[in-house]
Amino acid sequence: MKCRNRARLADHRFLRTARTPNPAKPREIPGLLLFVCLGSLAALVGSPGPLAAGWTLIEFGTNDASNLTPYPGWTQVLRHPTYTRYVSPDGDPAHTGISPTEGIPEGETAFFGVRGTMPIMFRPGQKIVVTFYNRSDQYVYPAARFSFTDADAPDAAEPDRPWYTLFNLDYEPEGTWVEPHTVFDLSYYVSDSNMVNAINGPPAQGSHFLINVSLPYNDTQLVLTKIDLSDECDRHPPTAPRHLRAESFGVTAGAERNLVRLSWEPSADNPTNSTGISRYFVYRDGALYDLVDPAVTAFLGTNLHYIDLNVAPATSYEYRVSAIDRAPYGLYPQGTRLHSRFGNESPLSAPAVLQTPPWGSARLLNPWTDFCYRGGIRLPWTPAEEWAYAAEGLAYYPSGNPGYDTERELPGSLYGFAYVRSGVAEINIPIPALSDNPAEWPTARTLQPAADLWPAIYGGSTTPAGGTDIKVAALAYHPAANGVAERLYYSVCNYYGTDPSAPSLGWFDLDLTEGHGAWFLDAPPPDNVFPGAISRYLLAAPADWAATHLGGRSLLAGNTILSGGIENYNGPTLFAFAPWESGSLPPSGGVLPTTLLLRYSPIGQVSNRVINWRLDETAEGPAWISCGGKAALAVSYRRTVGDVWYGDSLGNSHSAYDIPEPPFGYKGGSCTEWRNGLMFYNPDDLAAVAQGKKASWEPQPYVVFDTQQFSRRLSAEPPESGAIAFAPGLQTLFYLEHNGDPEMVYGLIHAWKIAPPTQPLLQPGLSNQTCHISWHTAPDSLLYQLEQTDRLAPASWSNAGPGHLGDGSTKTVALTVAPNTSRFYRLRVSP
């Protein structure tokens, strides 16, 4: 009899190793668990023995008397006397337990758990496992937390009684809905100071007397069935990826070898309590650079690869790769914690080094040599702060500011959205300054003050219905066409959850006196193009290109992602249309036929996406750039660097219900670092889509150019990607950096001269420790100044020797470079 009782206790202690998805719940006869040898008791009290896999602390029954508490001394049930009740949803013992009651007052929560008379020493390598049953016919979103110190309901005013957020290991970190009538576990790894999921979260290790559980949402459909302690934790890193290879790669005709493609063999997770491989980190030149995220890792299987779009021609890069498992502990790498990791990271792979070839296309723009940075312009300050938070809606007007000062101004003007898209204003274009200090940049002059021209056609409002009263909008200038005079055209929707049946396109006159619209694309509701897919950027394509490939539809509209949108895609959308197609502009509510140019797979689908497209990447605007026989569609967008997650920008993980509350930063899609850049498309690929020769998801950016190196933004919050506008007559690209001005919440305008050189601008050659830099000068008498830096940041550039006047000859400078160092060079050309 005594031996049989000890065997039943062993069954309870090892229950977690034998659990099935819907286990039949055993029932004990009260009193049998008292027969325990003193030696066994000594082994259990304090810290559970190293050979055990799991210990059941409490298994809830149909009432207090039928609860099972097999762990010695841990027999006192914790539960709110009125906010909890025992339930048996279907008679299955595995689904029986305790649940919140209906009608719990707002701001109060139920709790349920178990307390002991002797402490347990909780240590890293163990985890708390809390089992629930979803008794409803609906999907539920599991959210629960637990405490070692608080015996009643959690109170945010008591940070000395911490509560830790539980995690469902079967789903990705950002959470997943649980199916109806499903048993599932939420767990938490007992943490030391290196394992906490929140920056200010106290480690969970130590001697504790209780486990208490609370549901922040008091979800009455969740039934707590049991609480276990387990040492089945994954604390071991995977093996290093093997056979890393780097090879030249391309995505479009004319640029077949300008990118880098990495490939490697999969890592294996350590077999001890393995959680499996989650994702792979890519390191470039010794720093965390990017990742292959969990969804893509699972999709690729053994065909693991990564394509680097942000590489310069004729440049050497070193890559390494590591594997990260799905162990649910740690912090995401962010800010000053670049070496923190969520999960266990493998050793780095052996390095792969590749020298990219020189640029090989005479038809596609190469931003590394064709773009010459000319400096910046400040936006005008007004008492109404019209330009605060400017980022969207930049349009170049070639006939603006007709009496411009040739010594201080460039011809033409810029239109843009004023304060949070509340109106449209026009400014002149001072000659940009190259100073590293924006205070020394010229300030634009207001030509027309901000005017609120939005037609109030949305039930008397100027903003389509949705979850906010904030506009998402775009602006473009288009010359006269088919008998319709030149106009400013706009697109608009609501920032969150916009009305899908609201028209979204219209026009403003150039003297900013009236606005008209709005129109639908393709068809009347409900078959119209979703407004959120066409309301963040707008541009004019060259008339001759549009006449050849699009039947004259030269106005292009698109977007990437919209908060709360019913349609979000893994890359930019782009639709071509012509409001003047019938010879006059349509009335409000009119429908415009379209030609689809870009549309990728919906968010959540892995295939048919832009290369390396990540969570919450956004674009504020494209521009069609052409110069010297070269052309490209450039899209300004915010891209991710390093790890990516949904939560707060500080890298806190699974801590939404923690007490003390983590120091949340920006909430939403986050990553190790945001960087703004331009991605470039081959116009021939867009034409192929219009002609039905390519699917709308087949065109890919043939290169990415990082604009973050020119940023003056000081804020730690993730920057928006700013709108861009190209001035063909000036051969200049303007970029509006969101809140870039360090003295105020104003944007800054950066300018690049687009001037493809007759031959590669900089030709480096290395001999021992001497670097020979050569370039060709035009006979223009301009000053060519070679500059150098050891990092890509505007403030770090310095002169590398004296300047040289342009006389049509080739110039060469010999520079000494220390061993094991990197050096960047650029040319500054000035009168």
C-alpha cells in the first residue's frame, strides 16, 4: 500500500512529460498523498531534484475539496472569494477548473493559485507552467500573469510585489488567437538578471511561498485547470550555421550582379528541451545587420538565404550568420543593449567575404555615384507652427516663384502639407547649404501660407471616417494634360481603420483657393480600390513613358501599410490613372479606371513579398528620377535593421501586464533600429506588369540607398520616412526628413544633385597600406574636394588633402590607411 502511494506521487511529479493535448485528468483519493518517506520529502523541499522533469503544484477540481495539491506543504488554495468560481464545462476532467465570474467591476481582477508552508527555491532552468482550457466557441487571445509574492489581486501601486507576464510557447512572441475548446499552456522561465523580459523587471529566481495567477481581462471563457513547475527549459544555444556562401546577385535586367546573396545550411537546436530554431541573424562587417524572421525561416526550410539590397558597387563586405532559438526569455537587441538577445543565440558561422562588382547598367540610376549630396534647407517658422511634424506631401512646381533670386534661390517652388496634413502651403527653394550644422542652412520663405482646402464631403468632415480624426495624405503636381490645366492632386484616408467606401482622390488649384473631389479608383463601392492602398504617396510619371506603356495614365498613387487597414501588403502598392482621361475632371464620387503596377501579398503571407520586407515598414512617397539616359522609380521608406517584433521600442518582451510596468517607449511594430532609405525600381519592370508580362509582385527593388547617414534627427523615437520630390529641370531630388530639425519639431529638406558621371566617380585601389583614389573631373572649374570618414555619419567627414579644380583631367590622391580599419570617401563639388 505504501509503495503504491509513492508511485502515484511520482506519477504526479512527472505528469508534464506524459501530457497529451487533452489529457484525462486523474483524481486522487483524499489522504493517500500523506504517505511520503522523509527522504523523499527532503529532496522535494527547497529546490526540486535535478532528475525530475515536472511537479504539479495544484490541479483544480470542481470545488475546494476536490483540488489536488500533490506538492508537499503546498496545499492552501488562493482565489478571490467572489470573483472566481469552479466550472466543469463538459464533464471532461481535463477541462475542469476555476474561472472568473461574470460582472467583475472595471479595474478589478480575479486571481487563483496555491500557497505553501515551506518555500521552494526557484532557479534558472525552471519554468512556471499554467494550463488553461478555452471553453468557448470563439477564438480567444490568451493573456495572463503570475506572482511569487502577491497573495491577492495585482495592484500596480505595489511594484515591490512583482507580477510576470506568462507566454505561450506554441505561438510566436507577438501572440496568436487560441482555437475554441482547446487546452493550452502559458509559461514563464524563472529568470536571473540576464533573462528578464522587461528592462526594469526583477529577476524571478529565489525562495518563494506561493504562485498566484491573474487574467488582466477577466476572460470568463478561460478555465485555469492546473499550475506546474518544470525544469524542461531550453537554455542551450543551437549549433552555428555551416557553409555560409556569398555570391553576386541581381533582380532585374541591367543589374544582374549588384546585390549580395547569402546561403547557408540550417542550424540544429540543442536536443535538451529544444524549442526549435526561430530566426537567423545576419552580421555585416562585425555588426548586427538584419535577420531572417521566424515566418520566413519556416517558409524557406533548408533553402536558407538572405539578399542584401543595401550594398555599394566595387566594395568588399564580410558576413556571418547565427541562429536564434524560440526560448522565451531575454530582451530584444535595441539601443544601448545591442548584445541582448531574446532566446539562445548560436556561435557565429565562419565568415564569407565578397567584393561587389562595378556598376554594370547604363540605363538604371546608381545612387552610390549618381547622387551628389548638396546639403539642406530649413522650413520657415511661423507662430502657428505650420510646418511642425511635416513629413508627407512634397511636390515640386517648376513655374513657382517666377521672380527668384538667382544668387540665393533655385527656380521653382515646393508645395507641402502643413501641420499634420491640415493644409497645403508653398515655399521657395533656397540654394542648399552643405554645413553639418542645420542652423547654418538657409531657411525657406513662405510664398503661400497654409490653406485648409480639404472638401468637407465625409458627412461634413474633411477626413474620411475611421478610428481617428487624423489624415493620411499625399500630394503631387501634374502638368496640363488632355485639355485639363495643371493641378495639384491629392489622395487621403483616415490614419486608422479608414472607411473602405470613402472616395480618396481629388485636386487643389495652384493658388490654394479651393479643393475638389473626391473620386474612386476602378469601380464604385464596394468594388473600389481600398483607400488605404492609394493614400500615402502620389507622383507623376514621365508623359512619354506613360503614353507608351500605360495609355497616358501618368498619375501614380500607392501606399504600404495603414494602421487598422483591412488591406495591407508586403511592399508598396502602385496604381496608375488619369483624371483628365475623358477631357475633363470627374465630379465628386466619380470613378477612374486604373492600371495596376505594384501589389504584393497581404501581410501575414510569406511568399510574393518585397525582399526582406518586415513588420510595419512604411513609405511616405516615391519620385520618378531620370537623368543622362538613366531612370528609376525611387520609393522613400522606413526599413528595419536587426531584430523585429511587435511591442514597444525599448525591446521589452511579453511584459504588457508586468508589475512594475516596463518603461514603454514607442508601441507598435519595432526593431533593433529603424533606418530611412530609398529603394529603386526598374521602370521596365513596371511596364512589364502593365503589359501583363509580369505579376504585380514580381518587380523587386534593384538597390537600396541608406539616407539615414544624412539625418539630423536627435529624437530616439523611430523616424518616419519622409516624402520625396524630383525637380527634372534642376536634376535635383528633395527629401523631407520628419522632425529632423534639432531645434524644433520641424522637418528638414535634404537635396541631392542627380548627375551620372561619365565614368565611375571614385576608383579606389589598395597597395600595402596606401589607398589610391582617382576620379575624373569635367572642364567646369569647380572645386573637387575629396573627403574621408571612418563611419557613415555627416558630422564625421574631413578633408583628405587639398581640393582640385575641374579641368577635364583625372585626379589621383594617395592616402595612408592603417591596418584593420575601414575608411569611406566621397567628393564634394562646389563653385
